Amino acid sequence: MGRYALDMEKYADLARTASAEGCVLLKNDNSTLPLKKGDKVAVFGRMAFHYYKSGLGSGGLVNTRYVVGILDALRACKDIALDEELIGIYEKWIKDHPYDEGEGWGLVPWSQEEMPVTEEMLQTASGDDVALVILGRTAGEDQDNTDKPGSYKLTRTEEDLIRKVSSQFSRTAVILNVGNIIDMKWVREFDPAAVLYAWQGGQEGGNGVCDVLMGRVNPCGKLTDTIAEDISDYPSTSNFGDLQKNYYKEDMWDIGILRHLPKIKFCIRLDLDCRILLFPCKRLQKKRTSIRSV
């Protein structure tokens, strides 16, 4: 029997490809992406300095030899120039606002404190060509996502960051390093030029995101969930989260969702031109459905 050898470089390349092709480009106006050779890039958001490779719990506790974050990969890219002065402002602030590890199993915060964007930061980046805003959410065992700022919703500081940066840069791309979908009403409100769900891409995740940003890989991922306009539009929301009981009032089978379509206002879908399409879900026609045994 021949000796079996692990080709770690081959596996790393495969992980990098999977991370890149899993990205979902929801919006891309003003030719924001891909980044152009010679672009001066302003990177906003403290999560650029702490990439969520995975969620928490047993999967998150897997030890890896290395983790490439988004900022790491961007710094290694020779075709663009990062605004290192802006990065220095973040690094100085992070020293006094370190990463919050939480208080143990099931008590890790879903997000990290965001640095308030200042006029100094905007002035520093005023000569840059494009802005990347990186936001993050973790996920894990023994605690649920909640309909609160810092969890399913953005915090006011995060909203202010997107609003101010999008107002200054016609080419602003918001990159979501998240483990699940989040509230997306801010896309319509602040209108950033591009929105990319980068998910949690593992130890090669930063390289995968950079490949997408530079146009080396097509972000051909598709949403696995419908993103409703408001969390209350999901029929299960009002029955979720009880510590003692679970209530299946919305029906347990997928066909039961048809009864709730009139309550859902809009869904976000991705068309072939990578634009967000908001359309009334009530366009879907309710039909009688029967299940027959065979």
C-alpha cells in the first residue's frame, strides 16, 4: 500500500477558492468593484483587524496553523495601495479598546465595539479612490442571535460609519464578515455603492475576499436565505426564543409559509447584474398544494 501524503498547499488553495466563490455580491454600482490597479484604498472598521474565520463552539475551537484576515490579504496585494495613515489611527484606538473575548462558553459578544468615525479620519482618507467598510458578527453555540443592535441589527456607530463614508466616497464597498444574514435596511437608507457578504471563510478567508475584490474570482455565491425587509416579516419571529417552550404556530412544513406571504413586504433577491432587487413578495401566487403518498 502506497504512503498517503497530505498536500497542504493544495488544500489551502481549495479553501481559498471555496471562500472566494462563496461570497455573495448583493450590489455593485459606480464600478466600485473590482478594485483597479493603482487604487488608493481606505479601510474602515475595526473588524478589519480581527477577522472572524468561523463562529464559536466546537467548530470555532479548531486550531489552525494560521489565519489570513482581509487586511492581511490587502496588505500583501501589490496592485493597490492602502491608506496606512488611516490604518494607524485605528491601530492606536484598538490599543485602548482591545478585542472582547467575553466571559466563556455562550457568553461571547456577537460583535465588537466599533470606533466612531471622526472628521480627522475622513479628512485623512479624502484623497483615496475607494473605501472598504468591514463589519463583523460572530455566531456560536448556547446563545441565539437577537433582534438588537450589535446582533441582528447594526449599532448606531456602525450605521454612522456607513452613512458618513458612503457620503464621502462614490465608491464605497461594505464587506460583511458574518456567520448569518443580518438586518439590511441600511442598504436603502445609506446607499453604499457595493455590498458583499463575505461570510466566515476559514483560515484562507482573507485571501478569498481579496481575490473577489481584485476581480481574480467571480463572487458566484448565492443567498441561502431570503432577507425580509423586517425581521417581523418572518412568521416564526414572534414564537422564537422562549427558554422553556417552542411554538410551531407558523406550520412546520414549507408549504405553510404560503399563508403568510401577504404579511411579507419585500424580499431581497440578486439579479444577473449583481443589483439588489426589492419586490413585493405578494407577487407569488398562492396555490393549493396537496401531498400524496407513493
